[in-house]
Amino acid sequence: MQPDGLAQIPDKTYFKIGEVCDITSIKSHTLRYWESEFSVIKPQRAGSKQRLYRKVDVENILKIKALIYEKGMTLAGVKKILAQGKKAQKSPQSGSVQSKKILNNIKEELLAIQKILT
């Protein structure tokens, strides 16, 4: 365990379900259920049909675990939080739109100053 309470995730490309169970302390049947409930957990399948989790999957499982077990949230609540996170990543934020306007104004002022000086 890391000092901040998060499990240490080994530096590997793929993890088998047993390894993920050991890292997260979540039982395999719970992981399989969460796969069906949360679209952020998408293990790939090996030729032997075995689940292969990526590091991002393990990180998402740890986030879900913290929200459910530490914060006491319901599955529906966790789904809403994860959906809001996706929206925040996809949509431009009002702060960035406002920043673009400010930068465009500064650019126009600098171009005007340049015209005056030349």
C-alpha cells in the first residue's frame, strides 16, 4: 500500500484477473459484475478468452472501489460521477473559452501596437 491509501500498481502492460484481485482486494465475481455496470472497465481478451486488464482499468477499479467503500456511494451515484468526468473531458470548459477570448484581445492589441511602431 502507498502512503496515500492507494494500492501500488506494478509497471506492466496487462494484468490477469487474479492479479487485479490481489492489487485491488476485490473479488473476481465483483470485478466481472463491475465490468457490466461501468463502461470505463474494458478488459481485453487473450486468445485463451482470459481477461487482460490494462493499468487504466486497474486505476478505474480503484476509483470505483474508493467511491463505493470509502465514500459510501451507490452504483448509480458512481455512474453519475464517472459520466460527469467524461463530459468534463469532452466539452470545452467556460474558463478555457474565456481564456481564448482574452488571448485574442491581447493578440489584437499587440498587432495594433506593432502597426503603430512600424
